[in-house]
Amino acid sequence: MNKTLPEKYKHPYEFNKKYKKSVAYFSMEFAIDQSLKTYSGGLGFLAGSHMRSAYDQKQNLIGIGILWKKGYYDQYKKEDLSMGVQFQEKAIIS
């Protein structure tokens, strides 16, 4: 059975024909872009790197993660040069 994804969930590229099998990559974090705060370190950077490679090779891969409404934070330098944290609640857009 050949199922297709709804238009808003489709990949932004046509798959390379040598990658016929669909693969789902589950990770708690994906470092896709700095503006999308879904990572805090190494695991996220590794998963983001895998997703970039899949895009470059036009693989049939989808990443599935979690967007925590509260959980990741931004760091900033205080006036005394120590580090501070700022939690921001994430907006849920459907």
C-alpha cells in the first residue's frame, strides 16, 4: 500500500530513488536551527547533523522529537559576567 502524507507534512524534496524504505528517526532533541529551541547540546547536534545529511542525500527520512512547552532555556551574560538563564514558554501552533 502506498500512503502519502498530507500536504503540510510532506518532505521539501523528492526522495532519491535508491532510498525506497521509509525511516523514522526518534530523538529527544534536534538542533535544526537556533530559533527552534529543541536542543541543549550534543544529542541535539548529532540528530540535527543526521537530518542535514539525510536532506543532502535526499533520503526518505523523517525526524520525530518532542517540543517541550517548558524545558529548554536561553542563556545570557549578566552585568557581572556570570551566566543567567531565561525560561520562555513555547507557543503551541497547530
